[in-house]
Amino acid sequence: MTRDLAVARESDIGGPPWSGTEAGATPWRAYGVVAVFTAAALLLRLYQLTRPGYLLGVTEYDDGVLFGNAVRLVDGVVPYRDFAMVQPPGSMLLMAPAALIAKVTGTAWGLGLARILTVCADTACVALLGLLVRHRGALATGIACGIYAVYPNVLIASHTFLLEPWLNLFCLTAAVLVFDRDQLAGNRRLAIGGAVFGYAIAIKLWAVFPLLLIGLLLARTPRRLALLAAGALAGLSIPVLPFLILAPHGLITGAVTSQFVRSSGPHTLLPRLADMAGLSVFPSIPEHTKVALLIVLAAYLVIGYVMVIAMGGGLPRLLDWYALIGTAAIVAMFLLPQGYYPHYAAFAVPFFALAVALPVGQLRLAGDGRQLIAGSALALVAAVLIGVVGVRQIQAESQLKEWQHPAGAAHRLIPAGSCVLTNDPALSIVSNRFVPAHPGCPPVVDSYGTLMVMTSGRTQDADPRALRAVELTWQAWFAQADYFWLEPGSSGQIPWSPGLYSYFMRHFRLIGLKSSYLPSPGVPHAGLYKHR
């Protein structure tokens, strides 16, 4: 192990690791900075949950699906076989304890607990970033932690149970294990880090990108690369293998095939780049200003390392390459598909925070006056960005609207234990009407995911026979349901053919919770329906 570690350090791009006091114990100031920014991040995220409706109301579609998957699992329903699921099983297994608690508290508080746990997971990412950067000093640590603490897309992702905070938690934990300061760690940590990366892939397939990047850095040491790969295979197999045995076709089609062949089309790059850069908190900025700011941000990453090299700080180390290549790869990944949501960009923020903070620490370590001035200039730019975005984010949080909380009306209209079918599971979850009292109720969770799986991802140009199969499936589900709770936008989730529409209107009547949104032609009005 000692020899392997020595080889890894000699192969570090840019020369040997830092020496002297900076390579020794981390100054207590860096740990203090980590504690301060972690506490600030926790307060900001908890503040989100104190807004009306954010803890126990309906705020998303995805959180209801993700938590509903866990509830079905603990009720003995097999995912991928008995109901469609379009993500790997890692997040479902993480939330299984909360789903078990929901058997006592009700699903509304179960989802509330999942949201609180997500806040804790995302807050832990701030501390993990600090641990990853702490050897570069308190200034670099503060920049990395500060960026993640206030980044708008991260705040969006952490307001409820979404995948990105958990994905970041596992990827950052793996990075802390894999890296020993600027170099890659010894064999044992490398294997354990690979296992954590493997579980991250079981949460969302995006985690394969940082794992491949570590593999690229290990390309010259095949034995250590094999250890990383073995760990990753073990970490992925433990959560995935049981479901692969029980429902191989459903797992591969739902979590892999349908995701990769999902219909795509042209889209505008500037709004997406601006959103990834955190400019969403400044909606009134004109487009030419956004372009200028994007150029400034890109130039900062380039100029920062040019200054490091020019001032004698040395070439980028392995950790620097991990941050730079990771930033470029993740941004490119988000620019390709048509589908994009703001919380996606939270996955890129750890790489971006590292790429901004690391050169500041490297200049500080170099020592003389010119380098100190250059490092201070880079730090000042980063501090201004963190401060401005943080203040604007707090202002935005104070203006959040109240989200829908339909539980009161649902309790009056839907008897407990009824078979409730819905195209938005968050509605029945927050109303404690998600779990039926008797068997025979359709176990469907994700209506859009069902369409994806049954059309092999071709939701927009599906084969007519596949759409007909989806239509017949919904008709069979309607026949078994006591109530159907329809939210606006169902035309993209349910193939409302004339025949299915006619069947539904003959067998169901609207009894309440009618939406003000006007439906598309041939689509029922949103609201709560009772089987005739």
C-alpha cells in the first residue's frame, strides 16, 4: 500500500505535494470556516421549509413520485415489476425508513421527514466540500463552502425530496475518500470511495461521470484503477442486484433505456447556461448582460489557473483537474438534451465551487507578495459573487408563494382507505390518501414514468400500438379506482384518446377540488372525480 501511495504521489500532475506547515495539520481556521458556512446553509434551507406549505404541502411532482416509490416498497409492492419506476433504486432504499415511519405518522409527515432529511443531506455537502479543500487554507475553504451554501440551483434542489442533494452527498463523500489533499489516496480509501460512487450511481446515473473522471486520473496505475472499479461494482450491485433479479426488463427499460431514448429536440442554450451559472435570481437581467457575465465566469476559471502558473504556484494538481474537467463535462452534459430543470444544475455546483476556490488556495500557498495580491484579487471576486447571490437568494426566499395544501378538502371528500388514483402522487401523499386499505387498487405511482416505460422513452413520437397499450392500461386502472384526482397537464402523462376520454367521463363524476386551469380539448377538467 505504501509503495502504491508513493507512485500515486509521484504521478500527481504538477509535481510533489505541498511541503512544510501547509502539508501538515489543517489550521483550525479552516474548520471554523466550514462550521460557519455549514450552519448558515442549514439555516437557509430550514427557512425554506418554514414557508407556508413547503413542509407538508404540494411543491413538486418528482418528490411525490420518489417518496411514493418508497411507500410502495415497504407495502410489499415490487418496483419495476408491479409499477413503473424510471430511476435506479438507491433513493427509494434511502427513504425506506421514512416510509416505514409513515405507517405510523401518515404519508404527509413521511414526506415531511423526507424533506427534512434532504435538507440535512444538502447541508452536509457544504461540510464535505470544506473537508475536500481545507488543505488549501481557510480562504479557499470559505469560497467553496460559500458558493454551495447560497447557490440558487442548490437551494431549489434542497427544498424537497429530490435526487440531486443525495447524489451530491454520495459523490462528495466518495471524493473526500478518494483524494488525500491534492493526490489520490491509498488503496483502501480508493476502494471504499469507489463503493460510495457505485451507490451514487444507484441514486442517479449521472454519478458515472465523476467516477469515470477518477478512473481517467488513475489510467497510469491499472492495479489501483481495478480497485476503484471493483469498489464501484460492489457499491452499485448491493442496491440494484435484487431488483435486477426480480424485474430485469422493467429495471433496464425504466432506469436506463427510456432515459437515454427520451425524445429530444432543439433548445436555446443561453437561458440554460444562465440558469446553471446561478443567474436565475436576477430575472430582469438583459440577455447581453447575461452573456457578459457568463464570459466573466468562464474567464475567472481560466485566468485563475494562468495566474497560479505565472506566479510560481505550479501546474494544477489532480484535485484541480478533477474540478476543471468535471465542470466542463457536467455543463456539456446538461446542454445536450432537450429536457432540463433548474434543480439539475445542483449536480454541477460542487465541481464549480472547487474550480473557483482551489486556485485561490494554491496562490496563497505559493507565498510571496505578488502571489498574495493575485490570490486576494481572485478571492475578492469570488466573495463579491457569493455575497450578492446570497443576499438576492434571501430576498427571493422571503417572497416565496404559498404552495398548495389540499389535505383538508381531501379528508372531507375521500374516505380513508379508498383506492385513489392520481396523475400527481404528491396530492394523495400530503392528504394521507395514498395507501389503500384493501388489495386490488392499482399500484401506479408515476403516471409520466409509466408512459415513458411503456413507450420505451418515446413519449412524443410513440408507436400507436404502444399508446394503445397505455390507454388500455389506464382504462383497466380506472375500472378499479374509487376516486381519480386529476391535476392540470395530464395530457403529457395520459394518452387521452377519444375512447379513453369517453370511458372516463361515463364512469366518473367531478365532486370537488376543481382547478381554475382550462384543460386542453379532449382532456377532463382537473379536479377530484368519484367513480359513478
